[in-house]
Amino acid sequence: MSMKNQTLVSEIVLLGFQNLHNFKIPLFSLFLLIYIITVWENVLIIVLVSTSRNLQSPMYFFLQQLSLCDLLNSTVIVPTLLQTVINGGVTVPFIGCITQFSFFSVPESFECLLLAVMSYDRYVAICIPLRYSSIMSHRVCVTFILMAWTIGLSCVLLLSFNIAALQFCNQNIINHFFCDFFPVVELSCSSTFRAQMVATLMSVLVIISPFILIIVSYICIAHAILKIVSNTGRQKAFSTCSSHLAVVSIFYGTLVSLYMIPPRKESQNISKVLSLLYTVVTPLINPLIYSLRSTDIKEALYTQWALHFQTGNVLLAPARPRMTHETVQL
């Protein structure tokens, strides 16, 4: 087709979920409620870790970063989702679509790397407990986080640049509720080989490699747990990893299903449901998975709650004993 007969795309139409009819208001209310709870949960964890002396260990520092990541993801995706639900679709500028993809992909890439760092933290805590404090020092933890953000940002900027360099003509309708990689690239009227190759390389760096590190870490952890003689000791060691394993399973399960398996047009509805799972539901349940099993977080929450109800210097609620790092069921 001659370029003279092509119209360059300046706007992208997101269809969202079609034919909702009478379910628009209930779904809008449900997603809005989920978003409010998600923001409240993750902000609460960020504040608790920042203000509580009992939550200054590396694993809570990483948990704080995970909450920040989930908060950013929800804030980028849910407003657009709400518009598509209530309006039956939404029109966004092309540059806005690329921007949304970038702002969403950076935290997602960071989370992949962060989960690998958290698995390494659990490996050191269980397999090398005597050297834990020296290996996982605050400086090392901050370095890990800065490296993860830098790698995630660099990869996404490179990928976004290659998407923006594509030509988009005539077609501007995406059957999705946000600007994801495959739906956007499929609109291009030029060769997408380079963008696809960059995406593949980036997935190896930020998805496959961290996942391999997680598997290796837990193989070493399992080997160390099997050496523990007492059942109580085994159960305690396993409980320190169960929450992280649950988060990894949910996150990587949906991620692999969406991005590592070639998409099909007939599975578009399934893709949207899976996208809902890791963009809306996962940020909601991550704080619950961790906080419900962490006695230190419960203790910090109790203390903060009590401080708001103290009269003079006397707390209305009785003081509870301080939990140590060993009591954490994370």
C-alpha cells in the first residue's frame, strides 16, 4: 500500500470489555473498590516499614519496594480500566499510549528482578544464617534496588523507543483495556521484527533470568530444609518462604501465560482476564499474603493504631511484647 493512501495514527481506541450492558456500574464499583483497597494496603505497608523500628530488616525493605511497585502499577492501569468500563471504551493519544506502556512496564520489569532479589535474601537467611547480616547489609540492599530500577528503566526505554519508531497507519483500535506490547505492535503497518527481537531479549533479561535465579535459590533452600532434623525446624524454615513462593507463582504464572506464549486472536478475552489478574488483583493480594503471615507487621500496625488512641503518655491499649526477626512468618 502506498504511504499516500495511509493515514498516520494519532489516537488509539481502547475497547476494554465489550457488551457489559447492566454490569457496567457493578464492575466499575468493584474495580474502584479494589483500587482504593490496593492503594490503602500498599501505602500502609510503605509507611509502616518507614516508621517502625521492628521492620528495618532487609526483607521488609524489599517488601516496601514491592508495595511501591504494586502501587505504581495500579495507579497507571486502573484509571484507564475504569474509563473503558463506564464508557464502553476510551480514546487516548498515541504518545499517551506509549507513555502508559512505559510507565507500566518499568515497575513490572523491576518486580521481576525484585522477586529474584527477595529469593536470594531468603536463600542467605536459611542457608547462610550466620553471615546474613554482613551479606545483606543495608548498602547491599540499596545497591540491589538501584540496579533493578536501572535495568528495568533501561530495558523499557529501549523497547518503547523501538515501538515508537514503528509506522502506524489506519488501524487504531485495540481490543484491550490498556496499551500493552502485543496489542500495540499488532497495529503497526511496518515490519515489527526489530521490536519483537528487542522484546525477546528484554524478556530473557528481566523475566527468564530472574526466574532461573529464583528456581536455583529455592532448590538450595529445599536442600537445606531437608537437612533439618526436627519437623518443627523444617516447618519454621518453610514458613519463611511460603509467602514469597505464593507471590512468585501468581506473578510468573500470569506473566509467562501472557508474554512467553504466542498470542492468538481467539484467546483475546482470556488475555484480558489474565491481564486483570496481574495488573489489578495481584497488587491487591500481595500485601495480604505478606502482612497476614508477618507477626512483625501486625505488631507495627498494632503499635501505630495504639498511638492514635493514647491519652497523654498512657496508651488506651496495653503494650504487646516486641517481636524479634526470628518470629517473622514470611
